[in-house]
Amino acid sequence: MSPRSRTWARFAKILPSPRKFSLRRTAVATAAALVLPLIPVLTLLPAQANAAAAADPEFKVLVFSKTTGFRHDSIPDGIAAIQKLGTENNFAVDATENSALFTDANLAQYSAVVFMSTTGDPLSSQAERDAFQRYIQAGGGFAGVHAASDGGYNWEWYGKLVGGYFKAHPATQQATVKVEDPAHPSTAHLPTSWTRVDEWYDFQTNPRATTHVLASLDEKSYTGGTMGIDHPITWCQDYDGGRSWYTGLGHTKESFTEPNFVKMLLGGIRTAAGVEKADCAASQSGSFEKVTLDDNTSNPMMLDVAKDGRVFYADRLGDLKIIKPTGATVTAARFNVFTANESGLMGLALDTDFDTNGWLYVFYSPSGANADRLSRFTVVGDTLDMASEKVVLNVPTQRAECCHHGGGLVLDHKTGDLWLATGDNTNPFASDGYTPIDEQAGRASWDAQRTAGSTNDLSGKILRITPQDDATYTIPAGNLFAPGTEKTRPEIYAMGFRNPFRMGLDAKTGLLMVADYGPDAGATNPSRGPLGTVEWNLVSKPGNYGWPYCVGNNTPYIDYDFATKVSGSAFNCAAPVNNSPNNTGLTNIPAAIPATIHYTGGTNPNSFPELNGGAPMAGPVYRFDAALESAVKWPAYWDGKA
């Protein structure tokens, strides 16, 4: 007789005290188990006997639901859901609240043990704990549901098995779950954004460092969360010889009839039981080996990876190098570049058809020309043919003063569009860390209104063009200004950037991600403007991203007269006006778009609290390093989710 032929849900209605009679076993197994003589022997219904005989169960799990703290009223629903999954998916289910069954002999029959919203100290003796620990060490599986993290606080091993301890939760409400692993059997069926109602747990520590996170919460989608932008809610790990899967979901009774949740639970149980393979080490640091591609470099700027495994990368001082799959490094070309004031060899991108045409795009500062240049070259073997250069675009620059040349270069392999990020080419060092808008005669190089704030200048921009086979380019539809618009450049997709030298394309959405280095003011000044603010932007539409008039969440700078040292009024982010004498573009420019993510320097705790403050260029800028994304294929689970 199959051990899944009788269910706890069926005889729980008969027995007066479910805590005394909690083990669900078959009639034969119960008669043989003298340790529980009080459980009555029930006769199987014919339909149940037929189902038991139809197929031997693939594996067997124990559902454990003892509580010594708060008791969830959804526990019976959870047990019933797993029993139903067992019937439908050919595995046997026993259910108990008797911790005395945690012995070596009894646990040995189960491929996994499911802790169903256990709370407090459900394993009351050291012998029970030791037996469970030996079970996991021998290769057993653990699956924890919801309040399984709300217990064992004085048992460190258990806390590590679960992956984290419960801290608190707000009221039950609707929220959005972000699915991070679309391959794991418990999350493969889920949408990328999964909106549902539950009780959303915060945890005492973030489990990401020690587990493989399968899904996380978007704290912006509900109220009361305290973990911030990185809030794991479901994860798995290989732990101490065994397997562990946990989800913070499952508070409500309705969860256990919700198809997506129940299917997630099935995947968690099957992988914890080891009957379905899953990679639970995928995102853990210990699963990766750091390998230095090239130690003999000084200013590496950007890289791209060919289909044949060769890594092409640019050093700002002029070397274009190739790391071969064997590990050998060769210098493919040495550019004669102007290297002062952050100029040099700044960006590269392989053509969509590089494996057949050998074309490579390079953004660099040619010596002897007041311009940063986008050119196309042909790679022959492991050598860049310098004579093959075809100039695609020149970005006029001033070279007398520092700084900001950008240099991010990305080619969209789906559309064929090439994206180029350029800096504002403006000296920032005479502005006290605030916006450089010096309109005095002879001071144009200190005025970012002539570049980033101008609709007729290519600096301080995100440019989008479509290269052609003859090295000319066309303007794709949808850029900021239509071709022929007076006092504009049609190559401009987005304007208002200070120094966007890192960007990448979200592989899933095709949207551009841009990190823009911010200014250096250490404090807000009511006469000048906000403190130094760094931006990360998901550039989902053409527009003006603010600089030099507005920054961050559209915080305006003050219109400061550098000649008289007198402050005027704050700039209008909704309707910026560029009346600088150095402006060659439109006077009325597009409204500023607030940053997707912004944060400030210093120790201000209100500056991007998810990162506990931090200096400019920390966090997201490194997280979305376009070169790193290309080399490592970092999952885009920030989604712009980031």
C-alpha cells in the first residue's frame, strides 16, 4: 500500500488532537511502526488502492509543520497542496508534527523534508537536531516555506541551511516579485515580473552572499519593506552535503491554490529532493574563478568579445590588444593618440558580422586633430589593418582644457544601430564642484552649456547612428531631432550628460543603460545647487537628461554669474532655457528627464540608502560596466531592474 494513500487532511477531521496524531502513513506502514501505536489503522478506499498500485512513487517527502511560535492558518492548505502535488506527480507524501520522528532511521526514507511554516523551535531536542543535520550531510534535501525562516534562532546551522532568518513584515498586500533565474525548475514557468498578494518577509541579513537567489521583491511595488533595492525572497543552495530551497512566499491560504505558486513549490521540492537537477551555485562568488586577462596594461577602457572567443580591448594610451582563447595576448595595433585631459583610445565595438567581415569600430583622439573620431577598421588575423581606416564621424573637441570625453561604444546586434556616448568636454575645476556655466568672454571651455546643453553640438550626448557598408551612416527613426531641424544635430538621441563613459544594452529589452559620472560638490549650497550627484539612466526614450541645468531627481542648479559672483534663480527643469553666448543650438531645450537612479557622495544616509550612501561612481556604475557585461554576460536581472 502506498504511503500517499492516506492523507493527514482526511483523518485530521476525526482525531481530537492533531498534534498527537500527526504522522500520515499507510495502514501497513502504521501497523509496522510500533513507535506510534496511537495512530488508528484506516481502510483504504478502492480508488486509493488502485491509484497506489498504478505506479510506484518516484520519491518520498516528509512535510513537517510543528510550531512553537505563531501558527499560520494556511498550514493545512500547504500540506494538502503538497499531497495533491504528490498524487499528480508520482511522489509519496508523509506529514507530521511529531519531532520525535527526526531519527536517522526514519529520515533515511525521505528524499526531502519540507518545513511548512514551522516557527519557534520545532526540533526540541539536541538528538533531533543532530539527526536532521546528519540527514542533510548525507545528501538529504530541505525545502522551507514562508515561516520556516522564523525559527531555530539559537541554532546557527539551521539558519545557514535556510539561508536567512526572518526579521519583520508589513501588512499583507500586493507586490511585484522579480524573477531572477528563468532556468531553475521552480521559477522557469514564471513571468519576469510576477504580481501577487502575500505577506512579504524582510530578513535579518541579505542571503545573496551565500545562496543563489531565484526571485526578489520590488520594494517600490509595496509599502513597508526595509531591505532596499536588493530584497531576495526565494533562493536555493547546496549546503553541508545536501540541498536547500526556500521561499518567503506562502503566508496566505490562497497561495496554495494559486497555479504559479504551486508549480513553484513543486519545482522547489523536486530539486531539493535531487530528482531534478538545478544549478544552485550559479550566482555565488565561490563558483567563479577570477582570471586576469592581461597584467601588462595601464589604462584599460573597454572590451568586446568575438564569437571565436578572442577578447579585444582598448588601452587609453593607444594600444589595441587581443587576448586569445589560449590566454596569449597580442597587440593588434598601436594608435597615435592625444592622451592629455582624459583623451586617448576610449572605446571599441565589434561589427555585427565581425566573424565574416572583420570590421571593428574604434572611438579615439587622433594626435594633431581637435576632434574625437569614430572610425571603422578591418582586423586581419590578429592585426588591425591601420590602412583600412574609414572615418565614420568626427566629434569636434577643445584640447586646451580638461576634461570629459565619454567614450562608451555599443553596437545593437538586433537593429544594427551604433550608440556612442560623449562627455561635455568642459573644464570642471573652476566651478567649486557645481555646474560649470561660465559665460565670460574667453571662457567657453568652462561652459557646459556650449556642449551638453546645446542641441547643435555632439558633446555631452548619446548619439545613435546606423553604419552602412561604405562607412557612411544613416539616421534611424526616433532620434531626438528629425534631420533638417534648425540648430540641431540629427545624430543626437539623448542630451544633457556630463561624462557618460560607461554604457550597455539590456539584452532582454534592448534599452540603453548609461552611467554618468557626477560633479564633486561636497555639500548642497543654496546659492549654487546640489551636492555631487551621480546618475544611472535607463535611456528608454530620446530626451534631455538634465546636465548642466538639473541633476538627479531633477534638482536644479542655480544660475550663477561667474563674473559678478552673484547667484540668480534656480533653473527650470521643466522648461530649460540655454541663453549662453556659447550656445549654437536652440534656446528653449527639451524638459529634463530625472535620473532612473541617482546618488550622492559623502556619508549622507539619504543618498541612495540601498547602498548605504557611498561616494560617486560606487554601486550601479560598476554594476553595469558595459565591458564587464560583455565579458561575463552578467544576467540582466536588474532589468533595467536594476
